[in-house]
Amino acid sequence: MARYQVIPTKTNLLRLKRDLSFAQEGYELLEQKRKILVVELMGLMDKTADAREKVDGDLTEAFKALQNTVLAMGRRAVSNIAPAVNIESDITIQMRRLMGVNLPIVEIKTKEISPYFSLEQTSFWIDETITRFKNLLNDLGKLAELQISLMRIADEVQKTMRRVNALDKIALPDFKESIKYIEDTLEESERATFAILKLIKEQLEKKKG
């Protein structure tokens, strides 16, 4: 018995065949989408791991530079100069779409308003520290972009897989089973009708004889 409780008529048979065709097309499109997203996901995983490693390395180097600045100038001198550092940062977030998924594009621009302290009173290490922390800010923006993209694509892959499985395991088999049920029922009805007509014909021939 078909899981879809339908009346076995030719009209319903044509409708179910049409619905099956649409479901198969949807399955193929979703499967293609899943494959594309998985490829993108794997690439993002590698890029995110590299970006995280770069951030860790740059963070270590930035704090080393800060430590050398403190050793060269003294903690108090660095504390006095710190408020004079005047750097503006502008973070822009745009979006790109991949297979219906919004992925961020993070762009960070920094602008130094100088001079903000006397070069005679400082060590070259303070410039090195500022440069490294500015670069670190850009690295953090890129890492955030990749991590958010990774999470969104991973979520979309899971949703797509659920839809693919629902079509493959439930909808398509149900359509096929219902179609077979109607076809078998109509065929059996046609055989029964043929048998009745044959019997009527024989009875008519006997009466004529």
C-alpha cells in the first residue's frame, strides 16, 4: 500500500509523476549546492587555520616589541606617550553571496595623525610596536571574516544535507511508491474490465447462437 493515500486515477497518476519530476530536479540542485558548499567549507577551514596561526604569531611579535619598548624607555615613559598616539581606524563590512549564503568581507583602514610625540624622546621600538599592532588589527579583521564565513557555510551545509536526505529517504520513495500503487491498481482494473467485457461478449454470442 502506498504511503500517500491517493485515489488511483489517471489524473492523480499524472500529477504524481509531475511532482516526482520536480522533486528529483530539486534533489539534484540541492545535491549540487551541497557539493559546492562542502568544497568552499574545506577551503575556508584551511584559510581560517592559517589566519589563526598568523594572528597568534603576530600577537606574540607585537607584545615582544612592546616589551622591548618598555625595556628601552621605561614603563612610565611609555605610559606618558601612549595617550599621544593618535591613530584612527575605520572598519567596513560588506557582504558577498555564495549559494544564497551571506558572507562578510571585512576591511580595516587605519590613519595616523602625526606627529603625536617627539622622536627625540622615544626609541625606534615604539614605532615598531605601533606598526605591529596595526598589522595585528588587520589580521584580526581577516580572521573574523573567515570564522564567520566558516560558521555560516557549515550551518548551510547542515541545512542542505537535511533537505537532501529528506528528499532521498522520504519524499522520492513515497512518490515512487504511490505511482507504482496507482499503476498497479489501474492495470488490475483494466484486466478486470477486459475480463468482464470478454465474458459479456461470450454471453452475447451464446444468445445469438
